[in-house]
Amino acid sequence: MHEQINRDEDCTFVAQEVMKMRVVMSGLVQERTALGDTDPIVVASLFIPRRRPTPPRVRIEPRRLRPPREVAQA
């Protein structure tokens, strides 16, 4: 659906299907609660990051300005 939105395409069908799935899931959760099951559902994350994490930034001390050196005249 996100890809369709990014391509400025009609995603009505996909959005309706997602909403139907959410209604079904909500009903299943209510049924589970009515049966007395209150244990949390633990799911292993299958998320794969798209890019490597950025390395931590190294803090650089600000430079201190010195007064200009006097030029010796000979």
C-alpha cells in the first residue's frame, strides 16, 4: 500500500483488505480475552534493517582563537 501511495496509485482495495484484517484480528483478541487468556503474545522480530547503523559521532573540541602574532620588524 505504501508503494502504491508513493506512486500516486489508487490503493482503495488494499486499504479495505487491511481494515478487514484488523476487524478479524480485533474479534480474535476479544474472543481470546473472553476465554481468560491474558498472557502476552511474544513474537520474534523478523525486521531486517535496510542500512547499517551510523557510527557514533566523535565530539570535536572547539578551536580556541589566539590573538595574532606580532611581526618583528628588522
